[in-house]
Amino acid sequence: MNILVTGGLGFIGSHTAVKLIKNNHKVIIADNLVNAKVEILEKLSTITGIKSTDYYVTLKPIFCF
């Protein structure tokens, strides 16, 4: 199953991502890095044995409140 983990480089998200990967799911991690560091992605790669592909995107707001 393909699963999107938002906040995937934070404490809960990264542990969730590892568990999902170890259960043979394909995981896509989205994180704005406000409370996380990109170094966590390297640690996830080491733990899971999967090399990550990084994409950096900027989203334009659709709704303004």
C-alpha cells in the first residue's frame, strides 16, 4: 500500500514511517522541516536500508483566511 506520512521527519512521523516500511508499505514523507531536520532522512535511510529520493517543493496557498 502507498502511504503518505505528513510530518514524517518528526519523532512520531519518523517512527511511523520506519514501522510502515518494515511492514512492506511504500512510504512518501512530507515535512516542512519547521520542527525537524533533514538529517533525520539520512537516519531513516540507514535504519531501513532504502535510499531516499528528495524533492523540494513550494506550494502556493489556494485559500487565504
